[in-house]
Amino acid sequence: MHDPQSEPTASERPPRRLHQPWRLVVFGVEVLLAAVLIALAFPAWENSVVRIELPDASGGTVVSRMLGSWVALAVLAVTVGGLLLIDALRHLALGVRAGRSGKPTRGGSESEPRSGDTPASGRTAESGTTSDSGETPDSDSRS
């Protein structure tokens, strides 16, 4: 059986520490690694193509052959580099957002219960329900 009162409330939970400035360093490292991997993919692709000259009566024929291990290495390098770039953008967004600590975030101080909010008044921090008195969670009745 699930007991909703045994769950920790928003004020009892440990704060989420996603927005930290050190993520900008992680962004830089990931961008550097992605650039190296993508740069290494080009020589790997060039090594995958082998040209073979076949003698022929009319002057010869050139045949190209692709080596699968080099192709796989090039594709893997580009794929991992792209994933690193996506993750680097996420770290950039979280690192830049850390500098604006004065503004409340989506899960910030608005979700915490106010001093007048008690379960007896009909409002809870998690559900945002209203009581019989008609008070809504979005109303600003503070003075």
C-alpha cells in the first residue's frame, strides 16, 4: 500500500544541485574531446578506401575497396563526438544557468510551502489542491 504522507515533502528533500558553475569546465573538455574524435574520423575514413590497379590490355583498371574496420572506426568516432557535443550543450546550459542564482527556478522557492500553508488549511505543497474556502494555489494573498 502506498502511503502519501510517508513521502518527503519539498522542504525535506535534499536540494537538487544541477546548476553548478563547474559544468562549464566539463563543457570545455567535452567540446575538445568531440573535436579530436571528429578530426580523427577523417583520416580513418581515408584509410578505409584502398585503391587497387588491375592490369588490362587497354591500360589498366582502378578498383576501390572499403575496409570495414576503418569505416566502423570513423563512424564510431563521429557518433561519439556528436553525443559528446549534445552532452556539452546540456552542461553549458546548466553552467550558465548557475550564474543566475537570484531568480527562482521552476522547482525553486515557489514549490516550497509558505509559512501560512498547513495541511489544516487545505493546501499541500505537492498537489497544490484548494480548500473549501476557495483559496487557489496561484492567488497572492500575502500582505
